[in-house]
Amino acid sequence: MLLEPFSFSGLSLKNRIVRSATYEKRADEDGHVTDFLIGLYNDLARGGSGLIITGNALVHPSGRSIPRMLSIHSDIYIEGLRMLTDAVHGEGGIIAVQLVHGGRQCPLVLLGGARPLAPSEVPDTSSGITPKAMTDAEIWEVIDAFGEAAGRAQAAGFDAVELHGAHGFLISGFLSPHTNRRDDYWGGDEERRFHFVEEVSKAARKAVGKEYPVLIKMNADDLLPSGIKPEEGLRAALRLEASGIDAVEISGGMRESAVKTIRPDILKPEEEAYFRDSGRLFKGRLRIPVILTGGMRSMAVMEDALKKGEADLIGLSRPLIREPELPELMKGGKEKADCISCNGCTAFAELDHVRCTQV
């Protein structure tokens, strides 16, 4: 199943492998596309992933969470983004851009010393920073920014957009009871915590029209005692499906989680696919495609997850950092990725760009 074609929402994928959004640190200091970044995506397109999702693209200056991240918060970026999509399409690839606001996980140094924005002033134990609770005007400004960014993505030739609603970033922050302690339209109970992502998805849909694919990556589980659990994550996904979202990518955790989203030392098949229980739960209720990410390394595990109805598509990140050509290699008979899950590629501050440190 893994290497068979799969189609949804007007996208015809050559296989079920998705390059899950992965920070590249290859844009310039202002977020413009570089030749170095285009080279990476050329390699991924030639490597054979059915769908490529870019590293997170900034929708508003207040949401900068990492240096040299791709940007899409102004029309000045469209020309460079068009060069990127043209390059991928020239290699026969299909590419989506991931839209993100970093929320409470933005470092002060990247915001000129300003406090990061969040639903509520809940201290981030991973950084020691207490964010600023957003005003109603600030919330609507960011919602509009997501919609405008989706429109730019369409104008730049991307085949789809993915909203980043996972890992403690702003959309995730509004959904999570751990980080959203408001008592207004934007929070206070599960239904009100959903309003922000609902408005973001509506803004994106309005910008791109009914036929253009809009995906979302979201936490099935925040991996925190006071965070989202899979049943609540599923209810949010069902609401998103009803509102017109075209596919859901499942992940989990945020920077404060004791159980890390990017787990190290995945060396045995039984250690792979660590969100597959949530995949089974979501796939059992959703009619839209489910993308399962989280530690897949071997074809046997990927095939098993697909055959058991735990996913429609398989998301890979770290393995494609080491081997962007992995889908083509698997097509030729390779059974397992070379990635050893050492997490050297996640040492963003020390690396000149995101790369495998083992080769």
C-alpha cells in the first residue's frame, strides 16, 4: 500500500509517503527563499515523496519561533516562493506549505525583546518565559494573517496549505486546556477553545476557495497532564472535518512535554509509530485522510499501520533529512531508513543548517 498512488481533494499522489514539515534553516535572515533551500526541495522532489510539506512558514512577524525560517507574511515573498514551487513541479513533485505562528514558544531574541503572544499568561517551563495574553484585536489580526498567507501560498503555486495546529504553537495553544485559561469567546471550555482554529480555517478557506486543499497538523495528545487527550483531539478533528478541512496530520506533544515529540533512539520496530493508537482512533471516525507521523523507520511498520486502518498516509521527517531519496530507495527494495534517531539534526542553534550529523 505504501508505494501505491493515493488521491484526495484534487491531489494525485504517486505514493502514500508524506514529507512531514521539517525546519530547514535555509531561508535568508529575512525569510526569503534561497538557492540552498530550493536545492533541498529539488532533492526531496527527485527522492519521490508523494507529498512534500515545507518547513513552517511564518504568517505574522509576532510569531517568529526560529531563525532563518521561511516567511509568507508579505507579498514580497511570493516571487521567491514561486521559484520554489516551480522547481518542485519541474521534478514532478507536489508541494504544500505549512503556515505557522509560534505563539508562546517564540524566543524573546527573535521578537526584539517583546513578550511572545499566547491565549493566556501561562509560564512556559521550557523557557522560563511568561507570554502576553492576546487581546481580541490581536487575535483577529493573526487570524487575518493566516488567511492572507493561504492566499499568497495559492498565488505562489503551492498545491495545498497545511495549518500548523500542533506542538504548542499558537493554534495548538488555543486548543489546549494547558495553555488556554481564558473565559471569553476564545477559551473557557472545549467548545470555546476551538473557536480560534475554526476562525483560522475559515479565513484560509475564504482566501483560497472551495476546491483548494487545506490540511491541518494537530496534536492528538499534548503529552501533559493538563493538556489535550486523544478523545478531545478527535472531537476537534471532527469539527474541522465538518468545516471543510481536507486532511488531518496527527502528532503530539509540545516543548514542555516530558515525553518528547521528536523521540530519540528508535532502533526497533516496536519503538516506531508512537502515535499509531491515536491514528487508529482518528481513522475510525474521520472520513477525510489521516496522515500519521511519529517515528516511522521501516517499510513493514508503515505498511502495517496502513493495512490496520491507522492511517491513510505516512509522514516522515528525520529519515528524509538523512535520505531525501528514501521513497525511491524503498521502491527499489530498501526496507529500512538509515536514520538512527540520534536527534543531532534537531540541534538547531549549533548547526549552520538542518542536516544529518551522522554523514
